[in-house]
Amino acid sequence: MKSDLGIYNFVERFDSNHNGEIVQTQTTFVEVVSDLDAQSPAPHSKIRIHFRGKRELSLKKGKFSSMQISDNHPLLIDHIDPIASVHLASGIADKEKFGDELETVVKDIFGGWRSLEDYLNMPLNIFFEKDFGILMFAPITYAEAAIEMAEAMGVKLTIRGLRKQEGNPRVIFFDEHYIIAEDFRVQYLS
């Protein structure tokens, strides 16, 4: 067995000239086959990426052509920012426009990685039947942007309570699939 290699070093070495395939996913690791180490006797090395403190996982077995790691990505906002309870405190004159604007703000902040439905307390059409209550639970970055947008429309939203989060997770991508965890470690298996 080869020695362990730091995740940043491994990902840095995996550039567009390499290919990989996710062959196994488990609750604490993922195994990939990669042509990263072309000098080895077995050019398609099997690699296990261990992760600790898993926060979120979106993986699928199959081939990938890019691998990246980030400590600063829109997906991480959900795991770093305090979570706010956002309440509606006024009526909404144009409910359709308000919903559209909430969608626009979520797209701007999360770059398409998250949707409004990820944060809503209930579907908007049901929520709009009343003029008060909990609209959503969302990271403070999104909550504050939604409040600013609402104020521009004459709608009053308030924040009640923040739930602080611990740790410094990072995200590793295999094309569009990803793992968010506190720590990653690479182990060569063959």
C-alpha cells in the first residue's frame, strides 16, 4: 500500500489531463479509479478518499473528468452561516413578483446550486394564503438579501433567532457531484 497523500496535493495533481471513475460510495469514504499516477505499475490506481464530519453528499457512481476542492463555495454557505428564521410581518401586494424575486436572490447567492424550495417553511402558494408566519429557515447571507429585496417591494420580513454552526467544512467535486465534510484524506489502494 502506498502512503497517504494530502487531499489538496492530490486534487492539485488531478487536472484536465486525467480521468477518473467513482466505483464505490460508503458513509465515510468514496473509492475512485484514476489514471493520475501514470508512472506506477498499475496506471489506473484505486484511491480511497476518506471523509470525516460529513455534512452533505451528492455522489453517483460513474466517470468524471474534473476534480476540485474548495473552502469557499456557495454550497458551503448552508454549513457555515448561522441559520435564520425569516418571518413575514406585512402583507404582500404582488405575490407572484415576490416569489420570482425570492428565486432570483437565491440564484444570485448560490449560483444555481440551491433552490428556493430548499429553504421554504412550506410551499409558497400555501404560505401566501396568510399574511404572517415563518417564510423560511435560511443561512443569514440569503436571509439578509431576501429582507433587502422585500423592503424594496414594500414587504416587511424579520429575522427571529439565529442558530450558530460549528466547524470549517470544505467541498470536493467530481464534476457536478460533491461531498461536503470537515476533513478529507487520500489513501492509495493499488
